[in-house]
Amino acid sequence: MRAAVFYGAGQKLVIEEVPTPVPTDGELLIKIAACGVCHTDLHYIDHGVPTFKKPPLILGHEASGIVAEIGEGVKGWEIGDRVLIPAVISCGNCEFCLSERENICANQIMFGNNVNGAYAEYVAAPAKDLIHLPDRLDLKKSSIIADAVSTPYHAVKNRGQVKSGDKVVVIGCGGVGINVVQIAAALGASVYAVDLSDSKLELAKSLGAYKTVNPLEDVEYVRNLKKETGGGFEIAFEAIGNPKTISDGYSLINRGGRLVVIGYTAEEMTFSPARLMYYELEMIGSLGCRPADYLPLIEMIERGKIKLEPLITGEYPLDKINDALDELRNGKALRSIIVP
Ligand SMILES: [Zn+2]
Ligand SMILES: [Zn+2]
């Protein structure tokens, strides 16, 4: 089969012929319909974040497809079934898996990181972790549910615990942040969207943001938003991964408020523990999504409460994957999908 192979930081992905995986016991072979291009890939390619499996490695962790082959002992799946492949598979046995926190499984395996991913024609994956996709959903566009939509869903629903009527601020409206906006809005929150790009803010508005803020036009936006909201927000989400914007999110929450960090940064930062203690603030992280979240999430998409179409700004064949990564680098693309 053909695949886009990562050989190391600072190098373009190489399209080449590699052996097609063979499904072992309990696995399905999936013919990939599409795979979303994620910032995480740029962390490996541009920023030197090491992958768990040493290169050469096939990247790609946000995929949908069709069952092409069924391994020994698999029940409940047929050839041709439509399938969503979660970005991460969990062990099912550790203390975190056993307490329904599979997203922080101590032995988790991520596609395109621990094992070969879906910038390829085929992927083999354990059947127990795969999700049936309803016929009503577009197979290719649904690929981005596996990370760009499911990660925000967990952040908003389980970590942020957003409820109807909450005032929420989302800093960063890229592929992940934009879905924090639309999911929090769908749950009835008043969402303030913050981004440096006016086009991303326009999209945020069309997906339910109550108000949009561009810090380039309002450099004092933290102070101004606190004033406008009478002290700040119940919940802030940081979806960039930058100490400055994490700090802004922390400043933007009101007494008793909660900051949820979804963006990744390896940098250190400082914050005021006095504020944390005195105002009973919460500062928490959010990683991926639990298997139990996929069903209610897919239902929201089926009912049109969460939209996929406006999120996908480009579709590229496997040969053009480096162009898709360039688009993401220069901030033009929101979410591109690769169709191998
Ligand atoms: Zn991702
Ligand atoms: Zn586990």
C-alpha cells in the first residue's frame, strides 16, 4: 500500500510503498476514507517533539474508513461497515481504564505516534476500540470526529462541565478551539471567542459564538472582557498551548471559575496561587476523549447540533500531504483531510 512516512524532524513526509498491515486476532483492517491533518503532526515534524515509536513512522491519528478484512475472533463487524478510528486506543485494564478514564490510560497507544497511523491506504486496529459510523454521516468528513471534534467534546462536557447559561471564553479558534465554541454554544452557553484571525472569528460567530474578540484590535481584551462580564467567566478554555494565552485564560475566570487547558506547550509558566486559593479557582487539563463520549457526540452531529462541513477547509490526495501541512503551518487551513 502507499503511505506518507515520517523520517525525522525537519524533513518532509515521503510517499512510498510499504507492506499492507495484516489484522491479527481481534483486529480489523480498515481501508482509510480520510484522515484529518492535525497540529500534533507539526509538533513532530517542525518542533522536534519525539514520537513514541522512532521513525520511520506513518503519521495520522484522525481517520475514518471501511472495514476491509476481519481478524480472528472479531464479532459485531462486517466487511464494508463504516468505521471511525479513535486517535488513541486504551488497554482496558489499568486503574484509569477501569474508572472510565480511558483517555488517560497508562498504557495508551496513539496512531501515528506509538504505532503506524492513517496517512496510508490501510490501518489495522483493535475492533473493541472502533466506532460504527451511521449512514447519515459523510464518511470522509466524519474522520475529524476522531480528534478535532471529540477532544473539544470531552473538554467542554466532562472537564469544563459547561451548562446552559454559563459564560464561557474560548482562546484560540483553530481546529480544536472552533469546536469548543460550537459545542459549548450547542449546550446553551454564551460563548466569547478569541482569536487573532478575523476569518476564524467569523466562522466562530456562524457556529454560535455570542461575541468575538480579536486581541490585535483590542490589546487590553482581558481587562475589557472582565469589565464587560462583571468580573469574568465561569469557564475559560485555552486551545492554543501558549503560556501567555494560558495566563490570559487564568485572568479571565471569575471567582469560583475554571480554566481548562487543551493546548499543548512544553514551556513553563508562572501564575498567582493567591488568586487560585482565595477565589477557589480551578485550573485543569483535558486530553482526548473517552470511548463513552462517542455515542452522544455522534448523535449531536446527526441532529445537526455540531456541524462538520464548515470545519473542513481542504481535501488533498496522499501525494499532496506536504502541501496540506504547509497550509496548516501558515495558519490558512482550519482542518484539511487527506484522502488516500
Ligand atoms: Zn490531533
Ligand atoms: Zn488503560
